[in-house]
Amino acid sequence: MITIKDKPGCITVEEMRHYFEKSIKETALLAANTPLGAMVINGKFSHYVTPDTDTMWIGFALGMRAAERVASQTSGDAS
């Protein structure tokens, strides 16, 4: 199982989950078909219970982290 973890200098898992769940809830088709039940272990988010939701979450989180890397690499460009 892939688990998204906090990394120093990166957006937190909690913040990414906020944006992920907000985007699901604000899109009617996704809200109707994307259960957001989460597995919590020792009081900390682990993953989404529904495999399709968890796969969507992993893609979303990896995309956010990639966008951060691109933004940090291009923020100093004079192009």
C-alpha cells in the first residue's frame, strides 16, 4: 500500500486532504460516487477505505507535490 507522508518543506498531508476532499464535495458527480471514509491508525490518517478513492487520493497528492517542485524550480527563473 502506498502511504502519503509529510515531508519537510512540503505541503502537509492534512492540507492536501483538505483540498482533495473539498474538490470531491464541490463536484456533484464525484460527490455522488466517491466515498470519503478514511482509515485512521493511532489517531492519524492512513488511507481511504474505498480503493478507488484511495487511488484518486494518491494521484492528487503526488500531483500536488510535483506542482510544488515545479513551482520551486521555476520561481527563480527570469524567463
